[in-house]
Amino acid sequence: MIAFMFPGQGTQVPGMFNLLKGHESEVADVFDAASDAAGLDVRDLCLRGSAQTLRRTENTQVAVTAMNLAFCRVLTNRGVTPDLVMGHSVGQFSAIAASGAASVRDIMGLVMERARLMGQIAEHGGLYAISGLGIDEVGSVCDEPSLDGRVWVALYNAPAQIVVGGQIADLTAAVPVFQRAGATVTPLNVSHAFHTPVMVGMEAAFTAYVRGMSLSDPVCPIIMNCSGQVAATAEQIVEDVIDQCCHPVLWAPGLKRLFDSASGNLVIAEVGPGRTLTGLMRGNDSDQKMYAVSVPRHMSQLMELVSVRL
């Protein structure tokens, strides 16, 4: 089984378009579609955009999605196609396109609308990574009366790596509570409290946009973020995408679902810039090999493994 995993925000770096060197012509239409949706030159953004520019969620999401789908194009052009896909946070939208449920152009439009609505949220908030506690322990801290129900689990990345979100003042108050429980707390470089009730202001407009799209049932199985389960229909995809606004990403349960469903050898490709998901895999199954396709050595190993030559 070959699984494609698509990363999300936080994987963007200045000059990341250079990771596609030698493949520019075959991915040109991906960046054309992204640029049409965003109303800006996304290729130039990925090539020359500063770290500050790329950090703006309106830019981050479309840039990362374009990079993800460009690497997906490179793989499929060489005969490497997935048996299953999943994506982390905004990476889920790349997975939806890779599953055959939506066109690249439609997904780019959806991602841009998501980013636009998120950018309009006045109360930005933040995300903090909590290491060293299990999901139940993190939940217990979030339920502490002193926190007044204002800090929520946002991403369940690994059994001992959970991300919480909320307003900055509430997160600051939560830090010593988590530390007393034995956790290491690390603020993340993000612009909003994604996947928490802080984002509720975008939900109605985003729901209307998603329900106005023409999605198809996926051709390739896709494991969704909020359910942690395989979606078999367009409606299941729609429901999960909407839930993702204010509900946590269940990445670790999704991986468990993948491991349980895999028959024979499992080959996993991280399809996008960087090695973020490869790092998360170590916290879930340290023995599972992943191939980060933006790393030339990994790309070559993947090609050899599936008996496809560049």
C-alpha cells in the first residue's frame, strides 16, 4: 500500500519553489490554478516571498497547497499513485484533490476562501504544543476550573504531542498549569487558534461555500481529520471539512486507522515541502519509514522502492 500524506501550515519556507527545480514546466498549471484562486502570483510567492509574507494565513494556505499538489503531480507523472491519502490541517485539502473528489482549481478556490475567512477573525489567538502528556491528561488540564473552559485541544498529533489553542492571554495562564502537570510547552509560530471555537466566526460563511461546491465521491480512500475515519462519499468529506473549522485534528487516530487498514508493506510519502509529518511519525510509530519527496535522496529511494525510475 502506498499512502500520500500532505503537510499543512508551518511547512512553508522562503524560496521553497526551488525544491521543484527541474519540474517547473510539469507543475505550471498547478501554480496557474493557485494564482487564479488567490489573485496573486503564487509561484512568485513560493519563490521570493519573505518569511513574514508567507506567515500570513491568506498566503500560507494557498502556497502550501500549491507546493503539495505540485509534488503530487511530480509523483503521479512518474506512475506513483496513492492507495490512500490523508492531509494534516490545511493539508487535508490537498488530500481531497488527490483523492479525486475535487479538481485542483476548485480546491485552490476552497483553500483561498478558507484563508480569507480565517484572516477576518479579529481575535486571532494562538497554538501551543504540549509534549509529555497524553490526550486524557491534556484534556484534564484544559478542564481545570482556573482556565474557565477557554483552552481547547486543537491537534492530536501523537500520543505525547498535543497542540492546544485559545486566546493568547488564556494560553499564557495555562502554561504553568501544564508545566505543573509535567508538560513541556512550546508556542507555535501561527497566526490564529486554528481548529478551536475561537474560529467560530468563519463557520457559517465557510459552510455555505463548501455546500455550494460540486464535490465527487473520492476515487482513492481518504482519512479525514476530525473523524479519523475513511470517507467514502462526498458528503462525508463536506461534513469533515466544515467540522475542521472549530474542532480538533485527530492526526494520531487517523494514523492508527491507516496502520490498521494497511495490508502488506506500507509505503508512506510526505508529499509537500519539508519533513514535518516525518517528524510526527516518530511520535506515533518510530519504526515506520517515511519518504519526504522534497528531499532528493528520499525521492530517489521512493522511486526505487516502487520500481519507477526518473
